[in-house]
Amino acid sequence: MEDFSILLVVSSLIFITNSLSAYYKNYFFYSILFFCLTITSIIFHYHTTLYTKIMDKIFILAIVLYGGHLLYKKTNINNQYQVFLIILTFLTSIFLFYYGYCVNQYCYHPDKCISNRYHCMLHILSSLGHHWIIFL
């Protein structure tokens, strides 16, 4: 593992806070998903292979789908501002990851130090968005 990749291993630990928050709010399935994401993310960023990448993506997709489902169920006329912020965190994450891939910037910047910082920001941003879903 490269020295500057340790940032991604450490920033993956933020997802344990989502697991604990979801557990606290009795979203046990969401809690398990975030616990598994924490583990797969740490493993993926510590030892990147095709298999660790696939496992990590499976839990990312499961969390996006379940989080979207919860958001849909919790959305009402009284929380539209909060829902807007949650959607904004999601769209910003998509921008940093997928648009970054297309233009070779952000999470895919040629300088690994820069790309890892954006990827770390992606971890923080997505964690924050899902915390907002949990406490909505």
C-alpha cells in the first residue's frame, strides 16, 4: 500500500458512524449495510483487487438503494429543504466520482495525492448525506 493511500483507509472508518446512528434509530438493516461497507471499504483501499472492488461496489449500491428508499418514505412537505440538501450531497458525490472519471479529474486525478483527497471528501460527503437520511 502506498503511503498516501492510508487516507482512504482511515476515511473509510467514517462509515462506522453511519452504522451506529442507524442502529440507534432502529434501522438495523441500514446499520448492517454500513458496517459491511466499512469493512469492504477498508479492505478495498488497503488491498485493491477486482474482487475487493466488486464487494465494495455491492455494498455501495445496496446503501444507495436502501437510502433512496428511506428518503422516499420520509419525504413530505415539511422537510423539503432537508431533502434538497440530501439530494445535493448525492449529486455532488456522483459528480466527483463519475464525472471525475470521464474527465480524469477529482477522484481520478492523475496525481494520486489529489485524487485521494477528493475520494476522502467523497467518503465524508456520502456519510453526511446518509446521516441526514437517518435523522430526517
